[in-house]
Amino acid sequence: MNCKQLQQTVDSFSVQHEKIMLEKDKVTQDLISKQKKVKYLDQVKNNKYKMMCKTEESVEKVRGREAERLQALVNIVDHMNREYPHLKPALHKTTLLLNWRALPEQM
């Protein structure tokens, strides 16, 4: 193998490694989210959960505020990616996580 072939192999492994690490981060965040949900469900089961929102309307208001804040964060990170392209690699994981979180919940 010559140097060029070795560099291509290293680049290929680097890309694979990054994809695997991003998938690992996504799965970890998903697991943490599910663990929190189980914790809250256990609290409900044991009558130890105190509802923060008493009505369905207040739940929807809180969800709306959270969605607006999340969208604001997505917009800020997107703006930073456009204005400061040299920061794009450092913000890559954050961008993916925010965009993943901004999707409607599938639970």
C-alpha cells in the first residue's frame, strides 16, 4: 500500500468512527429520556408524583414554551454555523442533538 491508499483508509475509518459515535450519543440520549420517563411513571404508580400542570391546557402551554425555546436554540446554532464556519465541527454534535430533539416525540 502506498501513502495515498493508507490515507484513504484512515479517512474512511474516521468517517465510520464519527458516525458510530453520533449514533451512540443519540442512543444514549434516548436511553436517558426513557429512564426519566420510567422514573416519573414509577412515581405516579407509588402516588409520589406531584403534577406541575393541573390541566391539559397548562400542559399544552408549557409544551409550547419549551418548543419555542428549543426552536430558538436551533436557530442560534444554525446562525453560528453559517456565520462562523470554522466552528461547525465543534457544533456538529450539538446541531444534531438539537435537531433530533426538535422532532416531535415518538413515545
